[in-house]
Amino acid sequence: MIIINPSKTIILTIIIACQLMVILDASVMVTALPEIGRTLHMTTTQLTWVQNAYTLAFGGLLLLGARAGDILGRRRMFSVGIAIFTLASIMVGVAQSSEFLLLSRALQGLAAAIATPSTLALLSVSFVEAKERSKAIALYSAVAGAGGSVGLILGGLLTDFISWRVGMFINVPIGIALLLMVPRYLPETNKNQGQFDVMGALTSVIGMTSLVFGFVQAASSGWDAPVTLISLALGAAMLVAFVLIEARAKQPITPLRLFGNRQRSGAYLGRFLFVGGNFAIFFFVPQFLQNVLGFSSLEAGIAFLPFTTVMFGMMYAMPWLFARFGQLKVLLAGIAIAIIGTALLSRISVDAHYYPQMFFPLIVMGIGAGMVFSPFTTFGLAGVEPRDAGAASGLVNVAHQTGGSLGLAILITVFDAANRSGGTSKADFAHSASVSLTGSAIFLTAALVVVLVWFRPARQKVRRPGLEPDRDAA
């Protein structure tokens, strides 16, 4: 097929459409979780795997997906990922058991890991000029907020009036449209000769999955349970093995040189921690709204509009804020604002009302989150050589997905620990959710500390002129 030379607008549209499909998949499930639990007889702790099965496969295989794009071509892998994602979405929609549902969610994560690295890599190489790239990244990040809003409301609407299963079928027409557009409009990138770092991919996936499984088991079985201890030990060992493999591999999926830049490393770790706290909010708050305040699925989705609308609206303020204060100051302010909003939200109780106790904190959190992700993405890609574009963009998403999985696993442990009596009343759920949201605020605070420390200017030794080296040393 003859490739038509595409404009940057069309390239950005395709990239954003893929991002929208991935975001819709996650957000549609959020308001449907209580109904999924009732339909498939899953507890609150088991429901974490509806999200974690997806995010762990996504985050754990992203680096291998990025490498596949470098070697086999990013357009080809983009198409393969979209095709598998579309098929897996149908599988989720027709799932009749929790086991089949989780398997299908993991397959969706695998597909997203194949397709997503190509999006940021193509964005990085297509928008080279700083101001142009900043606008493209801002729009890319804002779609996450807009897609989240649409997904939350649409998921609630479909769950209330038809079925939560229908929400999964939304991805099908988007996926088909992308499969038709990609060969015509998206150019193939240069292919690099190389090898797949399979052992690196396996150790990273097994390591993160074991850690998350260990924390989730701690919530249900206790910290001293053999399965908990074995899972945590295996996870730590696999991650150590991953680092050793990457240090020695000729063509690693994660070139350790990417961590040579301190600010870039801080962006990865800061994003990991920030999403670890932020992601759990989308798990606990919708269930609090439905289980404690009696909201319907649709009402729970609409209740998140203050957060997602403000977050999306911040896109229009970001260029001015960057020009006026610089990206680092905006990032620090955004994290601080998000901490304040989360701390206020953590004061929920069984006697709470949505307005104003939750309404205004959600607005504050939306402002903060809207100021954070664009700078984190920019710093995560800063100074990356073209040969590492795929790996660097993969790391941005790895930090996002694995941060969400590990954060939720830790906070579901906090949730269960807070409910010492094992009660199932509204008061028990409200108390546990409040304590978990306090844990979210602690995660965000840790992200703020990372940025303050990692982004601190390095000290430079000042050498006095006119002195001989040996005399100065003497």
C-alpha cells in the first residue's frame, strides 16, 4: 500500500485516539466495580485484580513492547496491539467468571503494552521543536482527563440502564477505525537490528506481579502467611535479577543509561509515587459513593466530574503557567495542591455528604493533577537520544501503570487493616476508605519529596583562578 505523507495533525489524532481507547477501558470499569463484584461474586480485595491484572501486564510488558517497536517497526506493533486490544475487549464483555474476566483483562494489558510505547515515541520524534512538543504533550495528557470523565459517566450510564459489559464494547469501533487509518496515514519508522531481552521482560513482570500479589495477600491472609512472605521475597529477588540482567545485557529493554540523568530518574520515580496515591482514589471513592452514600453507578460517575473537568481544563492554563513560572515550579505546586485536596477528601465518614465535603476537595485534586502529568512526561523524555525514544516513553508508562498497581495493592492492605473487626457496615467501609485515602496523601507527599531532592541543582566545585593545582592541594 502506498503511504500518504501525513500531516502532524493526523499523526497526533491517531496517537490521541489510542490514548483515549486505553483511558476509556480503565475509567469505564471504575464505576462498574461494585456491580461487577455482585455479578461475579468478588470481594473488595478481589476486585483490585480487575484493575491490577490489566495494569501489571501493561506496565510489566511495556518495555518489551517498546523494544519490539524499535526492532519490528512502531507502526506494525501499534496495529498488532490495537487488534489484540479490540479482541480482548470483546472477551471482557462476555466474561461469565471472575477467572475469565481477569485473564481477558491481562490480555488487554498485553495489547496496550504493545501499542502504547509507539504513541509517545512517535510523538517524541514527530514534534521536535520545544514549544510544539510542549503543546502536543499537554493535549496528550489532557485527553487522559477528558477520556476519564467520559468513561466514568458512560460506564455508570451503561451499568445502570443496560449492563457493565456493554462498556467494554466501546473500544471495538475505536479499534476498528484505528486499524483502518494506521496503514494509510501513519508512517513506518526505521527498524533497528537487535535482539529481544526476554529474560529482562520476564523478571520485571514476575517481580512486580509477585510484589503486588504479596501485598494483596497480606490484606486477606496476613503478613505472616507463607504465601505472603514467599510472594514478597520472590518479587524482590526478581527485581534485583532484572537490574543485574539489564546491566549485563547487550541490548537491554531498559538501558540503564536512561537513569544517568537525575531529573529524568526523578520524573520516573515521582510519577510512580504520585500515581500510586492517585490511582487508589479511583478505586475507593466510587465504591464509597455507592456503598455508603447510596449513589447509583451513573451518579458516582457524574460525581467525579469536578475532578476530571478541572483536570482537563488545566490544559489551557499550562502554557501560560510554564511560560510564567517554569515547568519545575508548576510541577511542585501541582503536587502540593493535590496533597491538600487528598488530605481534605480523606476526612470522609459515614455521615459525610457529597456536597461540600467531597465536591470541593475533588476540584482541588483536579487542579493539582492537571498541573502534574504534563511536566512529569516532559522531564521523563528530556534529553533522550532517538535510539532510546521507545525505551524512554515505555518507562514513562511503566512508572504510571506499575505505580498504580503497587499503590492500590498497598492501600487495599491499609483498607483491610483499618477494618479490624471485619465488619461490612457502611460505617466500617467509610472508616477504612478514609484511612486508605490518608495513605494516598502520604504517597503524594513522597512524590513531592522525590521532586525536591532529585531536581535540586547539583553542586559544582568552584576553582579559584590563579592557583596551581599542587599549591591549591597543599
